[in-house]
Amino acid sequence: MNNRSNHIVNESLAREYQSGDSEALKELIRRFNPQLRSKIYYHTRNKDSVHDISQDCWYAIITKLEEVKFQVGFEAWALNIARNKSIDWIRQQQRERNRKSDSEQENSSSVQIEESNPRDSRISELRKSMNLLSDAQRIVLELFYVENLSIKEISSVLGISSGTVKSRLFSAREYLKKTIK
């Protein structure tokens, strides 16, 4: 089958699933998964990450597939999800590398920082305090202040209620106020 035929079949399978045919979803996954995985690898260049990211993609695709109204077609829509998930993974890897690098620099030059500039000293103190927060609180803080996500968006990303997001933000802020003063 050529690419145009695959595209038409995948589109048809997606619509059949939307109409209630669960077998169509199984066939769609079987047929489209190699293309999805290829797109993920294209973006990440990391074979080890492809399986996990594709699982995240399929979860998002299946969750949204029942109600989505295709404006660009199934494949474009699904490949856009793969691109976004791949970019999220790349950003996470960069943040982890930066965090490790910051930690290494902080350990090697903490005396110099404290002597050089009071502002740098405060930033160093803030980083140390943030490392003492629970993972849940630190993640919410980073999503809110670094990624500029709204409380509603954080709630959706983490799969927790807005009230929980607000509570974690409040607790983290209070802890940082106490430790930095």
C-alpha cells in the first residue's frame, strides 16, 4: 500500500473507532504505531525513550480520540501529539542536565558565590531550599514559575485537582519564605 492509501485507511479506522468499533482501534494501533515511533525517534534521537513516549502518546490519543473533530486528519493530529510529547521529553532531559550542572557548580563554587554578590548568594540559597522541597512541591513550583502554566493546566498535566495544586504551591512558598529569611 502506498502512503496515500495508508493515510485513508488510518483515517477510516479512526472514524470507525469514534463510531464505537473497538476493533478498529486495535487495527489502527497496529498499523500506525511504527510511524508514530519513527516520528518520536526523529525528534529525540534516543531509542531508549521511544517506547515510553509512544505509550504516553497512545494514552493521549485514545483519551481524546472519542471526541476530537479532525480539522487536519488523524495522522497529522496524532503526529502533532508525538511531536509535543517528544519536545516535552527533551525539555525534561535538559532540565535534569541543568539541575545536575547547577548542583555541581553550586558545590564547587559555593564559597565564591557567597563572597561575590549578595544577589547570587540569595539565588544559591533559594536553589538549596528548593532542593529540600518534596518532589511534588518542587514540580508544581517549576511548572508554575518556570514553565508559566496556569493552575488549571498544572492540574491537567499532573492529573491532580486544582485545589491540590494550590495547596502545594502555598506550602512550597511558605517553606521557602521561612528558610530564606
